[in-house]
Amino acid sequence: MNIKLSDHFSYGRLLRFTLPSIAMMIFTSIYSVVDGFFVSNFAGKTPFAAVNLIMPVLMIVSTVGFMFGTGGTAIVARVLGEGDRERANRYFSLFTYVAFGLGVLFSVFGILLIRPIAGLLGGEGELLDNCVIYACVNLAAMPFFILQLLFQSFFITAEKPQLGLAVTVSSGVTNMVLDAVLVTLLPQAYKLVGAALATAMSQVVGGVVPLLYFFRKNSSLLRLGKTRFEGRAVLRACTNGSSEFMSNVSMSIVGMLYNLQLIRYAGEDGIAAYGVMMYVSMIFSGAFIGYSIGTAPVIGYHYGAQNHPELRSLLRKSLSLIGAFGICMVTAAQLLASPLARFFVGYDASLMALTVSGFRIFALSFLFMGFAVFSSGFFTALSDGLTSALISFLRTMVFQVAAVLLLPLIWGINGVWVSIVAADFMAVILGMSCLVIKRRKYRY
């Protein structure tokens, strides 16, 4: 049964509609985990630490895709709700072209500046060289990765979430197969290059396939075509998506800060352990992000149609589902901490023990993370980018930074793991407060 944005959403219909985007984000996380597995087990601990040290920089560059995907989706979905399909397609084309152009620009400057940036993050000697190698290969494919992130949101707005999932699976399978071939078969000196090439080629698949689909005549609500530059529309998309942009940039900056603290308290092992937690955390947080991406076009559509009863219903159901997801995730994380650590770093007993103990603490954040992610995404869908950005900014750049700087002074290395739990708890209080204060946007 084809589910439309204009439908009334029961719990079952809401889950069916968002399941492809949830699966899409989880699968994206899984193939990143597989990437980490091959680097750690075949290339070695130092290349694995290098990947995790430089990854926040790559994620900062890629946030353009998140910004235009989520911010542009809010605008396009609202315009569709107002009944103007031609303008919606014009905006869709504009956001796609601008995002790709920025991707090319950032890719060039990133390659030129990556060595001094890696040095500032603490990279030295072999660790620094590995950071530069991995980053340069991935930066070359960055414009296509930006498109992949953008289209993940727009496939849902186009009422083709299953197609978006298929593209993500294709991209992920490309990465996994190439990892298995290149990392295992290439000489030791080139294994990290092989992992980087596998990731880059998967991103090309994820960006090019949607381009081919949307440029051709298709059965979705959206199609790429001629447009004109409209600075005001681009600015609105950036404003609406500023929360996701701020969230990803802030998380990457905080990730760098975590790495600096971990070098101080646990050395290279600390970075490797944190890398394992980030890979695994991506799977769990991917469910929350996927749900938020999946519901955003629905919320935006009904906001454009001024259907306030449906908006209230969507909010109530979403909060209930996220709470249930969070409880299940914390339970699963506690049970799987040891097997997951063994999967990545079972070759080093002390590193594995550090990873298991840290992950059991870190995993408590899943109880609160979903509410923080959804509350920010909810306001983005309502075209209230300022409130959404405020939640994201305070969650990452204020709560997390303060926690990761102060709590290790009390609990040492455990304070680093506790900091994300404390920050997400504060973000939940902030998000719920904003929902109460801004209730006129969706209640009346």
C-alpha cells in the first residue's frame, strides 16, 4: 500500500513509512562499522586510530549534504502541502546544484589543508601520514557523499523511501565488497588506501544513482530540471537546516576534543576505544536519525496544510515510539558490549577491556539521545530553524564540551564516557522545554 504525505498516520502507518529511512541510516552505519572492522583487524591499530582521528574533519565537510537535505526538505514538503508542485521541483533542483557545487569547493580546499589540520589534532609521525592518506582519498569523493546525504532526505519527500533504502544498500554493499577485496588482498602498506578507496567508491554510487533517477522522468513527486538561483530560498534552506549543520559540525568538533582528552588520559588506545564506541553508536543513533528524517516531510506537509490535529498526533506518537526505542537500545548495548568490542579489538586484551567498560557507560546515552534528535528535527520540519539550531548547538557545543572538559577532572577516563550521557540528559530537558514554549506552532 502506497503511503502518502497527506495521509493520517496511525502508529502502524508511521512505522511503515519511517522504516525505510530508519533501515537506511542503520545500514549506512553498519557498512561504516564493517569499514572500521577491516581497518582495525587487517591494517592495524595505528591506521584505525588515524581514521578515527581524522573522521570528524571529513564529517564537518559533509554536513553541507545534511543541511540542504533536511533544510531543503522542510521547504519542499511545505510547498507541496500548499499545492505548488512546480515551485517545489524548482527548489529541489536549486538545492541539489548548490550543494554539489559547495562539495567540489570544499573538496579542493580540504585536500590542500588536510595535513596541517591533522597535525593540529595531535597527529604525528605514522599517525599523521595515515590521516592524510585516508582523508585525501575520501575528500576526492566528497561532492558525491554530500549528494548521497542530501538525497536520503529527498527520497522520502518524493514518497520513494524504499528506493532511497535500495540506493543506500547498493552503496553499502559496494563498500563491503571492496573492503573485503582491497583491504585483505593489498600489501600491508596499501591496506589503508584500499579501505579509503572502498569508502570513496561507495559514496560515488550513493550520489550518482539518485542523480540519474531524478534527472529522468519518474513516478515520484520530484524531478531535477531547470531552475534559477534564488538567494532567499537558499538562505531559508540553510537556516532551516542550520540545526543539522550545527549538530554535525559541533559533534565533529566535540569528537576532536574527545580525541585530545583521550590522548591525554589513555593515549592511542583511548582513541581506538572511542572509535569502536562511535562505530557502534552510529548503528543505534542511526535509528533515531532515520526516524527523524522519515517523519520530517510528513510534519512539514501537514504544517504547510495547517493540519494541527495531525501535527499533535504525530508528536505524541513519535515521543512514545522514541521512548520505547531508547529502552530497547540501552538493554541491547549492555548485552552486546563485550561481543562488539571483541569484534573490533579482540587482538588486544587491555584495549578490549577499556572499550567494554567505556561502552557500558557510554550506552546509557541512548535512553536520552532519541528525544534530543527528534525535538531538533521536529522544529526543522516546522521551518523553525532557529529553535532547532539552538537545541543542537547547546546539546553539542555547550553541554558536551562542558561535560568532556569538567567530568574527567573528577572521574578520569570514565568522565569522558559519562560526558555524553550528561549532555544528552540536559538536551532532553531543553528539547521538552522548547516543545512546551513553542506549542502554538503545532497545537492551534
